[in-house]
Amino acid sequence: MRAAMWSVSILAALGAARPVAAQAGTARFAVLPFENTGSYGQDKEVFDGLELALPALIAAALDRHPAADVVERAALAEVIRKQAPGPSHRVDAADAARVGTAAGARFTVTGSFADFYGKFRINARLVNARTGEIMKVVSNDDPELQDRAQLAAIIQLMAERLAAAAGLPGYPDGVSAPAIPTEAIAAFGRGLLHEARADRARASEFYRSALSAYPGFEEAASGLARVRGG
């Protein structure tokens, strides 16, 4: 799996995105932007947006675990700005560990994805922020869970496998993942992307589209409130 690259737009989006509320968990995660390693069949902007949406939603899924919390995205963006060696530098495990340590996280998550005309794969690395060790690489390796239409379930699977790799127990009964349609996730990503570009009108359009597809989409509602100044 290729490591992600630092990006000005990604850092801006991290700073703009709604912080995930920290819980009194025992394991703290810093989820870094993901990298598109080669995707086909959708508009490029969709894939650019997923570089932001996937880590945001994986972080939200991890934060639903009662024994976990995540670094707030605004705080993480500030750490990355200070740690980033340059926009074209690929983030290796040592970089990820430095960011995680500086952010006060025990674990750092980096990842990549590829969508080949609807066959969707995610790979995510769990890095020990204290030692720089890559503890586990997890993916949706089950052929029955590689359809792009199953993206919400794939995201939840990534969170569950990352939590297990960090030594956490399984998610308790009653902690369910929202069944967000893939088109809503794609629109949310484009909203994040345009918000990072300071295009509030376009960001608002895509956040509204995400909410139209899934009215209970909390992250999209928060994004819409931000770009409206509410």
C-alpha cells in the first residue's frame, strides 16, 4: 500500500471539518487523510473528495466505540501543518508516528483506496504512535464486501478491524453504523473538498445533496452549518 501525500487542500479540509467529540476512551486514534491509488469509473472530483470523506467517516465510526476516542480534526490539522515536510512527501510509518505522538494519540491510521469501476477496496494501516511500528494492515478482503454500493458497510468494517487490531473488544450491541448511501458519502466528500477550497456555495450545494440522499447524515449537516456560518 502506498503511503499518503501531504496536501494543502487536505490540511485545510481537516481544519474545517467538524471535530469528532472525544469520549472517555482508553485508546486514542489520529486518522490521517487517505490516498487514491488509482480509481476509475467516476468523476475525478468524487475520488478527490473521498480522500477526505473516508478518514472522516472512519474516525466517526471509531469514535462510536465506547473504549476509543479520536483526535479532533482541527487539532490534527494543526499538528500536520507543523510536522509536514512538504506537499509531495509521502507519509511513511515514522511520519505517521510523529503526527500521532504530537497529537496525543496512541495510534495513527493511514490508508489508501482504489475504485475500479465499482469494485472498491480500502487498505488501512494501524501505526503505534509511540514506536512507529505498523501493527496491522486491514482491508475489505472479502469479495462479498467490495461493491461500491456497500461503502458505508466497508467503512464500518475498517473501523471494527482497526479497533480489534488496537486490542479493543468488539463493538457492543446497540452501537450501529448509519446506513449512509454511497451517493451521500460521495457528495459529502465533495462538500469537504469545496469547503477546503473556500468555495462555500459549491460546498453548500454538495452538503445539501448529501442530506437529501440521507437526511440523518450528521457530518453533512455540520458541514452545511459551517459554510452557512451557523
